[in-house]
Amino acid sequence: MRSMSVEQRRARIGVRHRLAESARVETAEAAARSMVVLHATDPATVFLSVAARTRGLEPAHVEKALYDDRTLLRMLAMRRTMFVAPAELVPALQASCAEPLAHKQRKTYGRFIENAGVVDGDVAAWLAEVEEETHTALLARGAATGAQLSKDVPRLRTQIDAAPGKSYSKPTSITTWILVILGCQGSIVRGRPNGSWSSSQYTWSPIESWLPGGISEITAETARTELLRQWLRTFGPAPISDIKWWTGWSLTEVRKALTHLDTVEVELDGGTGLLLADDLDPVPTPEPWVSLLPALDPTPMGWQSRDWYLGEHGPALFDRNGNIGPSIFWNGRIVGGWAQRGTGEIVWRLLEDVGSDAEKLIEAEAARLTTWYGEVRPVPRFRTPLERELTT
């Protein structure tokens, strides 16, 4: 069995993830493709992840790709998480992740509605009717918010208490539930938000007006194989447990997808990882590099086994639910964190000594980020210990 050193894995982060300055790309689409998908639970992450991997861009270029050219698309996929994906990958994400999620969410929401006793009859049929009415209303409007659609479709205003008797119990309308189902099944898409590029107040559009011809249909088996191939190219080598965690698939589904790929096992520091068979050649070590990555960036969130690039810094940089805050990478390993204060100032703290040359590169990246932010002051959706300390 061949082995792959930690140093080589870190070199791959710099080159494959487009974080070393010499590896940066020219477009938002290329940045997204280099990571398979971009995390988008926090809207600002998409823009800042692109900023870290490109040269010569500004937020308007990302907005153009998302909302004008529509070469990038926002959707729920792996682990019921929001991502921004290159348009050509959407069919694979739809078949391998979104469709099963739509089925699961429909069952869950249907059970809540049935338990609440607000429907007299077939709950599944009732849900299907509301979904169709909502889609039709959106087709008529062209684009709309959930609040606007609830005026057109009265049943969207149905109030359901999903946790009766609990301390956090609170009746809520089913508008968001229906929009989630329609989004997961590929009938509607999240369009341009109201506000700045860090806003999450999205408008919705019917898929017919966004992607002519809708989302191409492929089999779930083909979809899982293609998604796994791209993941291994970007994140390999990695243990199968990392693949299972990232995809959210069952171990059986992961193993079946792997049978359609030519992979090899390689020895990692303390374990075994999988790699595409045609990807055994070493990646040249790039020049010394620094990257200030945003909260939930796809690089630190790409693996479940993180010791080889995170070290002992997890408690300072992750929240209790496993979400990473803004981090500083130095030559493929995390060495500190950063934050934006209300004044717009980028502040940072090293968690280990990396020398004056690295600190100069960090200062330069902080200055570049300050320009990228402009007047926008987003607060990370998931606050982490170091980020809170730096902004106090």
C-alpha cells in the first residue's frame, strides 16, 4: 500500500482548493468547481469563500453568476445543508441528495400536520394540493417571497405546532415547509435576496424561469458516483468515514457508489484513505501561503477527521454543533482565527507561532478582505468562541 504524508495532503489543500496565491482562479464558477460545492447556510460564506480563491473579483461578480448568468445555483443537498453548486452539477445533487430529502421532509411535515388534526382526510393529498397551488401562484408572479405567496395561497397560512407541550413550542405557518419541499424536489429555486449580498431574505422563482427545461434527470446511482468522483478529486485521500459524513448517505450507498470508481487505498498518518487510482502523483508543494477563510468554508468543513490540519485548535474555532468560525490557514493547517468588527476592521489572533513572514501575509490578506467587505457587516450565523472574543 502506498502512503501519503500529511505534508502532501496539506499541499493538495493549497493547490486543489485554490488557496495558495499561485493557484487562485479568475471566476466565481471556477472557485465553486474547485470545491465541488460552496457552503451556503450563511449567505456571506459563499462570497467570502470565492474571495479566498480568486483574484480580481468583487461581490458583484458572484451576484452576477448567481442571479444573472445563473451558472451557480443555491440548493439544499448533503446533510440537509444549503450549498451553492455549479449548474452542471445540479442534476447529480438533485438525484443523489435533494430528491430523497424532499421525500423525507414531506413525510415529516405530513406527520406534524396529521398530529395537529387540521386536515380532515388524506394528508398526503392535501399537501400535494398546497404544493401545486403554491407553484402555480409563483408561476403567475414570476418571483415572490414566502409572505407574498401566503397571500395568494390561503392554506399556506395554516398554523401548526410541531412540538406541543414543549418549552420551545410555538405555532408556525406551513409556508416555509412547502417552500422547502418544492425547493428540494426541484420545482422552485432561491433567487436574489432582498438587501446586501449577506442577506438571507430570498425571493423564490419557478424552476421554469430559472433553468430552461428544468433540472435534467439522471439515476441516483449515476448521481452518487459522479458526486463521489468529484469529492475524491478535491478532498482525497480520505477515509470512507469522511465520505459517509460529508455526503450524509448510508454506508451501503457509499460503498455501492465506490464500486463504480477506480480507487486505491493509501496509508495515511494513523489510518487508511481512499484516492482515485489516476490521482497518485504528488502535487508540487506551492509557495508559502496564507488564507483567511470564512465561517463554514468548505475546506475546513470538508472532512470529519480533522486532526491533520486542525491540531488542538477545535475548541476555539468550532461551536458545540460542529460549525467552524473564521479560520486562518498557513500552508495547509489552521493556526488561528479572525473576525470583522462593527467598524469594518479585520482582527485576528494566532493560536501558535508561525513567524513574521506568515504574519505579513496575514496582514495582506486582512487588507484584501477589508476591501472585499466594503460597507457590508455580516455577523456569522454560528458564533464561535474565538470569533466572539475578537469582536467583544
